[in-house]
Amino acid sequence: MSTLLAPQRQPGEPDTLRLPSRDDRISLVDRAALHLGLRLLLWSTRTPRLADVRDRHSEAFRRQEDAAERERAYVRGVILSRGL
């Protein structure tokens, strides 16, 4: 596109594409709302770790109880085979 053929703005006319200047400072209430919104978004996308911990804990407890039961059965078998 040739910009030489585009209509040119006269020196006294305001630039219609440029926004009027605005205050760049954000109020304390807006900052607090943005901070709270970000925290809520991060909290809502977290993985529910408590459920995972419960599942892992119950599985580890079951494995530990199974191992203890096997050990008791082995010791019981040894004792009964010796006739003590």
C-alpha cells in the first residue's frame, strides 16, 4: 500500500486514532480486586492434592498391612513346622 496516496492529516487537526491521554495510575481498590481475582484463578486451577494424598496414604497403609500379614503368616508357619 502506498502511503503517499493516502489522505494526509492537516497540522491543526487532532489525530482520531490516538486516544486522549489518561491517568496511568491504578487505584488501590482496582489493584486489590485484580490481586484477588488472580489469586482466585490460581486457586481454582490447582490440583486437589488432599484427595491424592489420601489415596496414596491408604494404598501405602494397605501395602504395609499386607506385608505385616505375610510376615505373621510366615512366622506362624515356621513355628508350627518346628512344633514349638
